[in-house]
Amino acid sequence: MSNSPTFKPQLIIDYIKKNGIEMHVNKNEFIFHSGDLTNYIYVIESGEVLVLRIQDDGSENAIHFLNNDCIFGAVTLYCGPKRHTSFAKSKTEVLLHKIEKNKFEEKVLNDSQFTKEWMRWLEIERLRHSSKLRDMLMYGKMGALASVIVRLSNSFGVSTKKGIVIDTKLTNQELAMLAGTSREIVNRYLKELSKEGIIEVNRKVITVTHMKKLKHIINCENCDINLCQIY
């Protein structure tokens, strides 16, 4: 993995926090629903949010797993009125700031520094989604789960003597939604990874004890740290 620092669009984050509306959301509440107008862009002050999409068979896939300072919502600008094709739900109690898309578009259009930062953030998002898709399509269900765990380690990981502790609790169902598979398959592969000494799972907290072996499953290319995130 490269030593480049993790990029954060701080100018945009600060603008939304300063000029947006503050929202308090309880655990397991909807922030927006599929079909709602894309009127707002959101920034998380604290807490965790899942952005999900319902598939034709009724299952749910998690597109994003977000925490502090993550941006989401109406991020497709200058396209006129649109509706969300996914929904956002709080995983924990969440403090948010939201800003009207029209107001945000005006700022992006008229401030060159703001425009550059927004374009850089969008490009990182595009490349991150491409790398997630590659892992899911090329390396099977085990590869998809391994990719999710590596990305969670980069986004939530805390280094300890035992390994990298992913500092958030995820159910096997939530891991399945992130990996685009079923809870039963995740159960089986977590047991396999534990038997091989690659991870340990204790009360929904995963510790990666052998990162090199985990990365080998997805033929890790040591890409830029900005691309290898769960967000």
C-alpha cells in the first residue's frame, strides 16, 4: 500500500457544516428513501450510516458504509431534478449536516478552489467504486468478503499487538450486504478465515491477524490508500 495520505475534501466538509442544517438521527432511522427527490447533500459529524439498494429479489446491498466527515446524498450535480435509487439508514445515532443541492451547485460553480476539490473527490469515488467492482467480480464470494475486510481495516482499523482491530461492530448480515452475498456464505467464509489464522472474530469485532494472507486472496495491487476504503 502506498504511503500517500488519505485525501479528505476539508474545504467542502467545512462549508457544509457551516452553511448546512444540523440533523440528529436516531439509530436505525431513514435519512432518505429510494424515490425521494435528491434535494440535499449530507456530511456526517458523528455516527455511522449505511447507504443501501434493494435488488429485484428483495435482498439489500450496501453501496456505502460511512462515518465521520463522509459526504453522501445528491452528489450528481447539474442534472436537474432526480430521485434517489438507494436509501440511507443510520446504523448508530448520527449527527448530520445537510445543505440544499442548488446552493451547493452555486458554490461549486463560482469558487475555483471548491471546484477542484469537488472534482478530485469525485474521481477518487469513481476509482474506489471500480476497484470494489473488480474485487467482487474477479475473485468470487470469498474475494468479495476479503476485499470488504481489507477496506474496513483501512477505514476503521486500529493497530494492536495482535493485529488490526476493525473498530466497529458489524453483524454477518451487514458484512453480507457489503460483500453482495448472503449471510450464510459470510458465516462459512469467516469460519474458514478464522481456521487459517487470518482473522479473529469476537463479539462482532474482527481482528485481522495476517493481513498479507488476506490481501493475497484478492491479488492486492497495493493501490493508493484512498481507493482501498469501504466508504
